[in-house]
Amino acid sequence: MHALVSLHNAIFGLIERLGDWVMPLAARFVFAATLLFYYWNSGLTKLGDGLFGIFSPSIGAYSQIFPKKLEAVSYDVSQFGLFEWVVVMAGTWAEFILPLLIVIGLATRLAALGMIGFVIVQSLTDVYGHGATDAKTLGALFDRFPDSVIMDQRLFWVFTLSYLVIKGAGFLSVDAFLRNREETVLA
């Protein structure tokens, strides 16, 4: 029995060490494969026209982020002030910058933490701003239905991002390159 336990520990010890090496890269791959273009396409819908559209959000940006407030001013964006513009611009830029940082592995922990906050705000806006309260969209934990957009899908998103917050970007990342370069300079 002792030999079987030793074999088990040796095999799974190796798998655990390999996992420390591979899993952060796998988490970034899963994020890139499932969410990178989701967020980039969402960000594109918020850009205004022309070259300087990155500083002039579209009405779609305001309708996605401030739906009730936009409706209250009869869809007249000129009624919005600096606060709404800053929030819309920060959200738009975050949809481009944070996913890119995660994929290349630069400031990964902070970018993943920012994305967790983004997903939470996105979910709250869906529920309270857009009224996504139907059972199919909202869902519930432990309800035997794994296909709701908010409670089920976004829980997996947050888990993947949480893994990156805890473990970092892994060996194949800009973070690792900078860390190794710093260690070489200090040595």
C-alpha cells in the first residue's frame, strides 16, 4: 500500500508542478479564445465616427452604459455631462486595454482584477439598467441549468480571471520577461 501511495504522490506531484507552469498560460488562452474579441467588438460599438472616435463615444456607448438615463433625456447625448463622458470613455478603453494586457501577460494581475470589476459592473448594468431579470438570462446558482448569461457564464469568466489574479501570467508573458530581466540586472 505504501508503494501505491508513493506512486500516487510522485505522479500527482509532477502534475501539480507542471500545472503551476502551464495553467496560467492556459487561463490566458481560454480568456483570449472566449472573451478577447467579445470585449473588443463591444468596445468597437462604443467608438464614435472617424479617426478621433476614440474620444467621441457613439450613442450606443451611452445606451449600453446609461440606458435609463439616456432614455430619460430622450436620447439626447448633449444632456450628459463630463461624468458620463469619463465613465463611457473609461469603459470603452478598458474593453480594449485590459483584455490586451491579459493576453500578452503585462500587468496581468491588475488587468484581471480590473476585468473582474468590469464584469461585475457589466452584470449589474444588465440587471438594473437593461432589466435583464428573466430567469433564462439571470439564472441562479445551483439551479441545475448551466446556461444563463449572468450567473453561470460570468461566474466562469470571474473564476478564470481570479486564477490570473492569484497565479499571475505564467512563464510565457511580458510579466515573466520583465521579472527575469530585473533579476538578471540585480544579480
